[in-house]
Amino acid sequence: MSRATELLEKVRTRGYWRVLIRPRPYDKHRLDDINALLPTLEQARVVLRGWDYPHINTEDVSVHLDFIEQCTEWEHHLEVFRFYQSGQFVHYAGFPEDWRDQSGWWPADERWASGTRLGIGATIYRFTEVFEFAARLASTSAGDEAMTVILETHGIAGRQFYVDNPRRLDTGYDRRPDIDAFPFRVDVNRTDLLARSREYALRGVIDLFKRCHTRLSDGILKEWQDEVGRER
């Protein structure tokens, strides 16, 4: 069993994000030189917080027949991505909250339990950085006039979405969804994605929180997203 398969199986044992970004129509060799894959990813990656998206460590990137792949398992960060010559990007990432039991930087305390919490701010960040990355990727040789962006949130049934921003007060509402997975898909043209990536991200966040009891208002979510990447 490959390292990527092992880590992917581990990620799927707890809550995780799955991202799929692909240009249309399908072209197996959209990027005809496999050596162009890593520079293309580095050109498109987004840094809105202390952890880039996608997280890239060039020493960990492996080259395969028609794709590159990276596995990351560091502290509470567990991620696997593949980027194909077709321009398709696939990424799995565990929820950091679920892996504090193997973290020294954010160690589990006596109240911690896997599968119980997910930060509201972290969720807003993930949607925003995925769609900004997709927009940047669309503007490279890996993109096309038509783009599909899929962001899935898995393992959220009964999970508390908590306030993870010290500048915001927890209203005490119960934000536990009944659904275990939330898929969000956008089929969009490149120009629109470039111009409105944050709007599409916010639409996904709003749709997700509609599935929670006593959901957050659209206005609060918009205000929170407006701070993303602009706090420093």
C-alpha cells in the first residue's frame, strides 16, 4: 500500500474536506510537460493564514506517470493532494480539530474528543482559500474557460461549529448539523470565477450553515469573511 493510500485512509477515519477542481473540457495532456505541474501549483497557491493552500513542501512531492502527489502529516495537519497533467486538482485534508491527539503544538486537553467540534472561522477560511486558489489556477495553463469547483465537508453530523475567533463572541446557539456530509459544487466560467471567487465561497458557507440548527445570519458570515486574509 502506498504512503498516499495509507494517509488517505487515515484522513477518512475522522472529519475531512475533499476538494476537486477541474477545467472543462477534459484534456489528458493539457499540461504537456509534467515538470510544469509543481511550478503551476506554486504560482496559484494561496496564503491567507499561517498555513498555505494547498500546503506545498517540494521535498515531499512525488512524480508519477501523469500527476504529482504530496502527503503531509505534521502535527494536526493531515493532507494528500494530486495534481494531474489534465489540470485536475484533488485534495483531502483532515479537520485539524480532530487530530489534536497527535499534535504537540495544539495538544489535546481533557475536554478534547475527536469528531465534536469544527471552527466557524476555519470553515470560512477553507471555502475562501479554495475558491481563490481555483480562480488563480484557472488563470494558468491548467485552466480553461469552463471550470468546476467541488468542496465537500465530511463527518459533521452532530458536530459543534464553535467560535474560533477571539474578536467574536459565541452567542451560545446550537450549531450542530444533522447531515454527515455537505457537498458544494459550482460550474462557472473563468472570468466569473476570477471576479467573484469570494462570493462563490460565501455562497457555500451560507448554504452549509443553513443545515445547522439556529444558523448564523448571512450578514455575520459576510462580515467574518471580509476579515479573511486581511487581519495582519
